[in-house]
Amino acid sequence: MKLNDWPLNDKPSGRLPIYTRSNASEVLGAPLSPLGWTAVWRKAFEPGSIDGYIATGGFEEDEFLREVGEVYGAFGGYFYLNLSAMLILMDRLDGSAAQLASAFDDHPDMPKYERQAWYVSPTATERLAAWKADILAGKTPDSLPILQAESFAARKSRPDLSTLTDDELVGRIRDMQPPIWRGGEIHVIVGIAGLIAMGQLQTALASIGRANDLSRLCSTGREIETADIAKTLWTISRLVRRTPALIQRLERGFGDGLGEDIDHRFNELFGEFMSIHGSRGDNEWDLAGRTFETTPANALTLIASMAKQADEADPSQAQVRNAQNQQNALAAIRAQVSDDKFTEIHNAIQAVDIWFAARERSKNTNIRFVHEVRMACEELASRAVRRGVLGKAEAFYMLLDSELEPFIAKPDAFASGLQDRLEVLREVALREPPFIVNGAYATPESWPKRKAAKQTRAVVGEKLSGVGCSPGRIRGRARIILDASDPGALEPGDILVTRTSNPSWTPLFLVAGGVVTELGLFNSHASIVSRELGVPCVVSVVGATNRIPDGALIDLDGDTGAVEIVDV
């Protein structure tokens, strides 16, 4: 099988032709597994997401053809977000589509925004105006806490998977797809609502010349579920820091198990962490992604890194600082503007706070259901290996959703084909996908290999620019980290520099003094969690992992988005 024949080479939508890797690389950075894409996204999350766009009031039911790629795309095996759908919605909301499109002007494949006749819909505009009022009032969907409770129940009621038949395991996979569908609808609603609330706040602040206060005003200390990963591991790391025997054990390595001689309290805390957060991990939206439950050693490595940090880095103290920073900024604004303007800004801050927290809650909820599918797949994959059908468990994830039942019936008929797909997937991982797809894309075999994408090293005195997303200034040594499970030389106070982040990176934010990412926006994972944990952060620094030398002394300004090379 050739790369161009890979089953995840979708054809872009004719009506909604523009796609981007922006933020998509944070959701699914690695190439997609065929089973993860078809069983989770195509079968459930994407149709649910279309329902979400319709539920906002911004689209009519018949404006979606329910064809492949109207909300998400898989091109050359990589995940893309459909930008056209968002542009049309913003056009109908307040005419800001051109402004949104301009954020991608640096990319040559991004076309100039041109409104088509069918984009105009006074009815949709009227409905969106009513929804915007609900957004600014913080009216989150009642269905979110209901689905969240179901996700916890699904985890708690998980049977002993080893006792289920193959057919029963496939049945459990099918049982998780309807709630993932519903989760797709909710996730689109809360995600778009957060962007609208943030846009309202940005506009209000810009009108009074205080645009740089955005990150400080959004650091409110509201509990963000994703940040709870770091807070829980922080508690465990304090136990490790106080217990020399645990430190030694971590230094030697636990392998994939905890060992019988570990302190009982450690086992208890770690077990609680796994029960709540075991579904999180690198590339967690893909079934083939490794999570804390499938690979406990990854969590243990993070604990070992966090144990190096002094108690002063306690994230609860960051919440106190965040609240004080916000109050100081609000006081300055209060002295500058009228009562009506201050109320407008204050309400917008609260709306951003509420919707960003809802977005992270929605993400956690969806990931729990995805993980229950994963664990059933893990059992089926391990059985196939034990029976000699597959040489490696990862080959199981090369199946398509439609091939699950046939594979269970006649696994030998699939063995060689799955191995071929696995080899092609490894080739996919070597390629650099285009950032923008506009109606068509070059054949994947023509995409450059990652190792060829070298950029000029920054020199002393050079300033790189990005988007300041978490306030504060810090000077520290840059540490280029590309794998959260291998933090390498990262020491307390160093500045973590990486391509993008996901929840498996969150604990490292409490080790680092600051964070720089190549990708992401104000509502990306690194931005939201950095603000919650009180860590200065700059995102969208183009080529940061290549341009910033490992070990260089750098200044990071989380307010302005500036990153300066001080010494190499």
C-alpha cells in the first residue's frame, strides 16, 4: 500500500472547502489511526458536531449534506478542522468572518474571504443574536452535566473486560458511540460560545486601549478540569518529595507497574488519579493514543519531574495571585470608564470564564467515553496478539469501524492487510501536512519529511513574537521537549518549549517557569491551563522548537507575546 492509497485521504467538501491544522494539531497531533477516526469521529463525533452547528441557530438542517468532511477532515492521515463552517457562522453572527480569516493571512494557501450569496441568512442572524445574549448571560447547556454524569457512570460500571466475549466487547464499543455523538453536539456549542464571549471581551478592551489586559482578566481562578490533572499529581509529588524511598524508586523506574513495596498512601492517591484521569494522555482523541491508564509509567515520570519542584510552586497559590491580578486590572479599568462600559467588560469576563470552563468539562466528558472504547479495543487487540493473529497490538487499530464485526468473525482474513496499513502509518508520521487545505491538497507522498523542515537558529538579541496568553514575565533556560513522557533535562524554573500541548503535558507546567508553543491560540490547552496554574505562556511562536536553541537563556513576556534570546 502506498501513502496516496491510505484510507484516510478524504476529499474536501465542495460547499465548505477550507480546512486548517490550527488547533487541530492540539486535538490530534499525530497521524490518525483508521479505527480511531472511523469509530469515534466519523461514526459519532462528527455527526454530533453537525447537530451542534445547527443547534447554535447559525445553520439550517438542510445546509449540511451530511457528507464526509463538512466539519472535520482527514487528509493524508492528519486531522483538520473545517474553517469554512466557522467563517459562515461568524459572517451570520456579526459580519466578522473577514477578520477571522485575516488571522491566517500568513499562510499562502489561505484564500481571501469572499461572501457567497447562500451565506446570507437573516433568519440565522436573528437566531444567533438571541443565542449571543444567552452566551453573555452564561447559560450553558443543561445537557452538559447530564452527559458528564453518564461518563463517570460508564467508567465506574466498567465490567471486567477480560471476562467478556469478543462480541460483547464490540457491543460495548457500540454502546459508547451514541453518547460520543451527543458529546460532539455539546462540544461544538460550548467551543463556539467561548470564542464569541472572548471576541466580545477583546472588542470591549480594544475600545478603551487595554487589549493587553486580556490574559490577566481571564486568569480568574475558576476551577478548570484539565488543570486538575496537574493539581492531583502535585499532591502526589509532595508525598514523593517528603519520602526518600519513593524518590529512589522513581529514579530507578517503575516500569509499567507500581510495585508492592510502595507506600500505601501513594498507591491510594495514584489509584484515585487513575480512576478520574486515567483516560487522559497524548493523542487521547485517537483510540491508538496512549493514556495514563494504558501506560502508567508516563504518569510516574511526570510525578518524578514534579517532585523536583519546591512547595512554593503550589498551584493553589497561583489561583490567589491570579485573582489579585484580575482585581488590580479591573480596578484600573473601573477608574477609566463609565459604569455601563465597566458592566459590559465585567459581564464579558464572567462569560469567558464560564464558557472556557465548560469547554474543558466537555472535553473531559468526551474523552472518558472515548477511553471506554479504547479499553475494549485494548482487550480485543491483546487477544488477537495472544492468538497469533496479529504480531503487534497496534495493528488492531488499523481496522476501520465497518471491519470490526468481520474481523471478530474471521480475523485471519485481515492480518496481512492490517500490517500493511501499520507500515504506511509510520510513513505518514514522517510527513509534514499542509497548514491550510483549500478545496484540494497535494498528494501526501509529495509532502516534505519533517527532518527536512529546518529553520534558522535565533541569535542573541533576537525577538520572536507570538500570542501572549498567560500573564507574567520570566527569564529562564529554554528546554525543547517534544514528548511529555520524556521531559529530559527540564528543571524547576526552565521554560518549556514545544510544538503544542495536550492534557498529558499539564503536570510539566508546574515544573516549568514558563511555556512557549509553536501552535495554539488564546483558547488552546496551553493557554487555558497556563492561566489556571499561573504560568506565563506564549503560543503561536512559529518554528520555536527549531529556532530557540536548547539551553538558551530567554525572556518570556506572557502579556505581549514576546520571546527574546538573551544568551546561548
